[in-house]
Amino acid sequence: MATVIELPIDTYKGPVDPDWCPGCGDFGVLRSVQQAAGRLGILPKDLLIVSGIGCSSNLPGFIHAYGIHSLHGRAVPVATGAHLANTDMKVVITGGDGDGYGIGIGHLIHAMRRNLDITYVVMDNQIYGLTTGQASPTTAKGHKTKSTPVGNAEMPLNPMALAITSGATYVARGFSGEQKQLADLIQGGIAHKGFALIDVFSPCVTYNKVNTYQYFKERIYRLEDQGWDPTDFHKSLEKSFEWGDKIPAGLLYKTEQPTYEDSEPIFKKGALVKQPLGLSKELFKELIEELI
């Protein structure tokens, strides 16, 4: 096993300071991603952060690593393409509940069932923050928002249950108000071989006055303090439906399964970007000129 040389968090300090609202939960997520990468000794050149659109999706611009700020709901396919082109690079997706569980839900399900070796950190604030406060896929039923002034008529999505049943092999829930646990969960997700979904309660202090820091602090309990076994599929699925006065946070489910990359023969020769194209320089130049 290779020796891991831990890197200081300043290694990942971006050239631009975050411009989120003061108190936004996304600050804690950014720091936790930086801490996780540092503990794993991942050099900035070996880390790619991909996002879609939304307040949280600005995160790639605030961290020193490769970054792609892609289209709304399209972070997963963009990350998939980048990862499959260079499987030696660690790929982390960062985004919000609207981007990932609404517009991008179809991509998410298929990435999970393929068990791609990608980590997805969703900053779940139960609201559309960037567009100033509409109901999102995880907004509670009855919650009054700009788009649901008499109360949300829809049942909220359960991302934990969805991930477990769709094939994700690392499923966790964190809270930006519990940064130490969150950094541990993200570190575990990046180190895990397979698709990792980490849903993070990241309060929107401007547009969601219900799911606040105090709301979660009164309800969240740590699974690791309960001696939880995350390897039991059925018990983990049952636990994923626990909601109300008590909400579990931590590593909910983990299993070791072959990844998509393990099952695709082409990757046995190494990362695609390091394999020869089998084309002459002349033909390669002709193809590029034709496509341009």
C-alpha cells in the first residue's frame, strides 16, 4: 500500500474567495472537501471538481484543482466522461438538490447503477437558492415557498433510499454544521471504490427559514455513536426512511461491488488518456481540422 502524505488545507485554497451569503452551509462543505482531499494526499493536478448550476455549483471556482462548471443538471454526465477518459484522476461532483435531484435525476440514477468510481456531494438545502426560493425536489410537503405560497403539494424525494436501491455503493448523510463528521464522510467517499453519494444538509440562511441550523441540530444524531453497521442492505434501506424528530447522519450504507471500470476490458490497459490512439500524426491532424 502506497504511503499517503497528508497535504495542508491551504493546498486547495482557490484564487477566488467564496461569495455565498454569510452563514451559508456551503462554506462548511467547501472546507470539508478541502480537508478530505488533503488527508488523502491528493495533489490539485489529480483532482477534478465538476458542478452544474446553482449557488452550490459555484464551488469549483473556489478550490485549487481542476474544475468544470457545467450545465444545469448535467454535472454527472460531464464528470462521467472526464472520469472515463482519465481514471487515474479523482473526480468529485458538487451541486445542489435542485440540480442533482431535479433536473439531473436521470443521470444520477444511471451513474449509481453503473457504480462509477465517482463521488457526488449534494448540498441539500431543500430550496432553490440561486433563483430566490422556489420549492425543490426535497422541499417538505406543506412548506410555503415563493413557488408554493399556500404550501408545497408534493412529497419530497428521499435521496438516501433512491441511492441504496439504485446501486450506489457508498451512501452517507452529512450536515455542514457538523464539519468534522462531514469531512470524514467525504474522505471516505473519495477513498471508496465505487459510486459515493453524500447528501449534505447545507442550510440556506436567506430563503429557507424552516430547515435551519437549529432545526437540524435539534434532530440529527450520529450513526457511528449508535454502533451502526452500514453493510446490511435491508436495514440500511429501512433506516433511510427515518425522518421527523430524529434524523440519522453518517455512513448509512456501504458495500464492495465491481465498478463499471472493472467490467470494461479497455481499462485493463490503463487510463484512456495514457493509451496510444493508434493514429498517425497526419491522420490525427486531419480529424481535428475536420471537426473544428
